[in-house]
Amino acid sequence: MAANRRAGRSGGAEASPLRLIAVAVILIGLVLVSLRLLPGSPFESSAAATWGDSGTVGDRSTGSATDRSARQPAPPTNPSPTPSLEPLPFQAKDLNLDIQGWYSWSVLDRRTGKIIGSKNMNETSTTASMIKSWVVADYLRRAADAGQTPSDAKLGEATKIIRDSDNTLAEQFYDSVGRSASIKRLISMCKLTDSSVAPDGGWSRTALSPRDTARLGNCIATGTAAGPKWTGWLLNEMKLVRGAGDFGIRKAFPPAEQKQIAIKNGWIDRTKEQEMHVNCLAIGDTWTMGVMVKYPIGMGYDYGMENCQKITEALLRPGV
């Protein structure tokens, strides 16, 4: 019995250290777990810092309070609408009119620079008297650039060229501005793309397209052609065109509006080509327009003059 009891005590003494070791391991484990959960501990679990957050620990460790409003989506902004421009009185459309010969048209929006026109608006015809608007503008601008003021007599001659389409005076002015050199300035200054100097250098056979005619009108309206000093004067003279030259584009508008539209037209019989060439240039407040027609010479001037107006009427918006 005594031997058995000694053996039993010996067995109990051997088991006691194992239990103590097990208890110590458990206690150490609990301490480590507690340290991982303790904020600011070097053993703190990073999982606790990123819970429910897609950022890193560094994204949140600023030490400042979280601004919840910063995480809200920005309210949508409503940009201010761009003011819409009033439509021009013309519509861009293909025309199929009962007109003999060739015809073409173009309109330039002075506010945007946009050009609309017939598919053949780049084709040219001889300008006849329509080019006189440039010749007078070139003369006036060059005089101002030279520090000169034309005399009343000279301005009176310019008036006759514009209002009455005087050919003799136009030839004199054309000589004074260098003849074909003036047309080269026209092409360069007004940024024309289709036009050219006449083979003989004369003003009447200058080749212009309806598209370039509209550009010429804009060049006058903006002050490039005649310069700032004389542009108002020239536009006023073009509004006062009278007699045989008062036809075409502006006749398609109501009488009250006609007075505010500046024009310069051209008409001539080309015996060499056996054609009539009739051309119309008009300048409105927000637009410029060029219309050109060519047809058999035996049909007379009136046919072309009426068709300039007819083409314009076909392009006007309803109610104009």
C-alpha cells in the first residue's frame, strides 16, 4: 500500500508541471489577443482599422474627425444653357426652280461665319457692276490709310458709282487703286477662295462665285474693305441704290425691311459667250447673300433681275 501511495504521489507530481505549462500557454495567448484588440497597441490588428472601408490604414490615420459630408456625392451641376441665336431669314435647301440657264446662291451668317448655299456655290461668273462696291471700298480705305480725306467732289463721284452704277467714274477709280492689284487685294483681304482677276485685268470681268460674293459682303460689313472711317458711309450708300440697279435680293423682303438692306448688283450682256450675266449682292444685319444667274443673251436683263428675287423668295422662311 505504501509503495502504491508513493507511486501515486510520484505520478501526481509529474502531471502538475504539465498543467501549469498548459495554463501558462493559455494565459499568454489571451494576453496576446488582448493586445491585438487594444487601440494604439503595436500588436493592434489592421483588420479592425479597415472594417467597412476600402481605404488603407494610412487613409484613415489622420487623427482628425471624419467628415461624413466629404464622402457624399457632389450634387449635379446644371450648366447655364447657351443662348440660341435667332434663325436667319433663309433656309438651307435644294432649289428646283423653272429657270433657264445657270444659277447659284450663297448666304453667310455674320454672327458665326457659317456659309450655306447651292451645291455649285463655288462656281464663278463675271461680276459686272457688282465689283464696284469693292473698288469704292478699296479707294476709301487706302485714302484713310494715307492720311487723306476725299474731297466732297470725290465722295460725290463715289456716290454715283454705288447708287447709279456709273461706269465711267468706276473706271477712273479702278485706275486709281491699281486695277488688277486691287482685285488681288480683294481676294487676299476678304479671304476669297474661288475668285480670280480677269484675264484682261478689267473690273467687269472679275470672276466671283456666289460664296465669295457673300464673303465680299461680310468683308464690307465688318469694316475690313473700307476701313473703320468709311464703312458706315459706304453701307449707307449701298442702302440708297436706285434706278435700274435696285432689284434682286432685297425686293424679296417687305418694304420696311428693304430700306435696311445694303445692295450692289451687276448686269451685262456678254456677246462673246452669248450670255446675260446678272449678279446680286446684299448685306443684312446678321447675314450677307450672293445670287448669280447666267442665261441666253436674247432673254434680256429683266429675266435675270426677276430670277435673283425669285431665288431669294424660294429660300426665305415662312412669315418673312
